[in-house]
Amino acid sequence: MSEVQELIQQGEGEQLEFKKKTTHPTRISRTLASLANTRGGRVLVGVDDDGRIVGVRDAEEERYLLRLAAEHYVQPPIALLFTELEEDDRTVLIVVVAESTCKPHRAQVAEGDWRGYVRVRDESVQTSGLTERVLERQEPARFEQIPLNRHELAVMDYLRKQPRITLAQFMKLGNLGKRRAYQTLIKLVLHGYLRHHDKEKEPYYTL
């Protein structure tokens, strides 16, 4: 089995994303920033969401757009490594993003609008200000699976029965103060146990 096929078999996840092609620097910049902010990873360009190899039409153009995104649409800029592999007469571009030592990185989503992202399972999730403050204190390679304490186990158990939990609900559930409850929830997000959603009036968390 080839390297490309082995990677595809792993499926998309915290450290692997499939992209049919690079459509615009602002779109790919979110993925690049989220990988750099989390554990690093790879983007396979020329592979669709179903894991089918479609190949890239122009590898040089793809590299140009990816470099543009990493250098001008991510702050601070990040470096990328590229590998081209041929599979069934199609070219797949493997883009390697290292875990950053100068987090947090933000991606430009619109003119003057820069937002932070972290990788949660197979998605690039927008961070809150709190998550970014946690990232600033993080050393690389601290995103391994962790043993959970009783408060963390309680919120996981709650979310197996309920679709979401808010900070206020968790404070009540665990009889915790706001700061402790925040830190617990964000820790679970950074380790991939929970997803953080802050697009609504009151942020909430899901499995």
C-alpha cells in the first residue's frame, strides 16, 4: 500500500485533512492555523472528502496559494513543508504543518477580521478569547489523552445524555466556581474531548 493510501485509510482527524483543491487563501488559512495551534498535522490536497484521489491540476499553483495563506493570511506566519506523490497518474500534494511554538495563530477570514482556530477531531473550530489565553500558556505536545478527574467525567457523562452544556450548567452540575469550571471545559476542548461553540449568545459545549 502506498503512503497516500495509508494516510487516506486513517481518515480525516485531528492531524489529517483532505482537500480537493485550494480554493482561496482565507479558507485554507483556518485549517493551517488550527493545525499549528494544536498538534500539527498534514493536509492532503487532491483528495476529496470521501477519500477519493482526484489529483491536483497544477501543483505549483497549489503551493503558491498555500504559501500565500501561511505567510499572509495567518498571523504570526507559519512555515509549510511540501511533498508531491504520484498515485494512479494523479498528483497528490502533502502539506505538513508543524505544531507551533508561538501560539496562538489567527487566520484572516475577512478584511480586518482575524480569528483563532484549534483542531477538534476532524474540524477547525473557532476559539474564544479564553481558549487563546490557554494556548498562549501551552507548551508544544501537550495534547495527549489525559486521565479525567470526577468533574471532567461528570460533564462527559452529562453530555452522553444531553446535546449540550453551558458554563452555567456545568458550574451547577459540579458545584464549581466560574474560573475552575471554565478551565475544566477548555482543557477538555484542547484535549479533543469536547467541542466549543461560541457563535450564539451563550457559548456551549458538545461531545
